[in-house]
Amino acid sequence: MPRPLGPNPPAIPSDLRFHARLAGAGRSGLVCLVLALGTGCSGALGPETFPVASVKGRVTEGGKPVTRGWIEFYLVDGAVGNLRSARIAPDGTFAADGVAVGQNLVRLVNMPIETLAIRRILGAFHSPIRRRIPPGGDKTIVVDVADEFLRYQQSLVAGVDRGSAGSRR
């Protein structure tokens, strides 16, 4: 049990008092810095808005619904905006708001797909799935993971064929 300090508590060494004052000054300096940076120019110019659309759709594997996971929309090829994602429902459907207008890379995450290679390719940050999202209104898309993986494999073969044809010249 701590003993009471009494009417004359022990003196605090001067080096500790200096560090305590320095720490207090550092905290108040940090508060001033946050306030200064927080005000910035945004109040004068207002927030930047980007063209967005609502996207809904269905994710399937060979025509059967993918029963869980996430679909994510990443900006590519000059599209501006923010990353958007939506949960895939048990019936394979999803709905995402605020998806950037323009070309988007579509990434599928945490899906119950049997084939590990398909999960790795379509869940990667360099997923081959692309969708162009038009301005205004709702956009409905269907992503069949088997079709997308087949298209990806065909593009690899076509790239190899073009490469070998060019090297023969």
C-alpha cells in the first residue's frame, strides 16, 4: 500500500521537470500542427467530386452462384475516384455504390473457388478482369470466374503466339 506523501512531498529533480515541460510543449505543438494542417485549403475550394455510378450484378462459377466473398473495383487507365468493394451475397449477387466511372480492374477476394490457380489470378491486384463503368444510372455486370480464367489463359497463349511470330522475322 502506498504511503501518503504528507505535507512536504519530496522534490522532483530538475532534469525530470525539464523533460516534463518538454513533453507538454511537444503535445501542444502537435495539437497546433494538426489544427494547422487540418484547416488547409479544402474549405476555400470545396471537396473534389468524381463521376461515379452504382454497380450491381452477379458472380458465378460455370453458371452457379459464388456464395460468398468480396468484389472490389480498382481504378485503371486514367479513371479517377476511390476503391469500392461489395460483399457477395449467398445467391452470388452484389451491389456497390460510388464506383468510379471509366475502366476498372475487378478483383474477387475470399471466394469459395475450388481451383487455387483461379483464386490466385482473379484475386490478385493485377487481376485480368476489366469492366468499363459508364456514367450515370445503374450498371449491371456478370462475372463468371470460369469464363474470366479461360479468357485469361487464351490471352496468354495469344501473347506467346504473337511473340514467337515476331521473333521469326
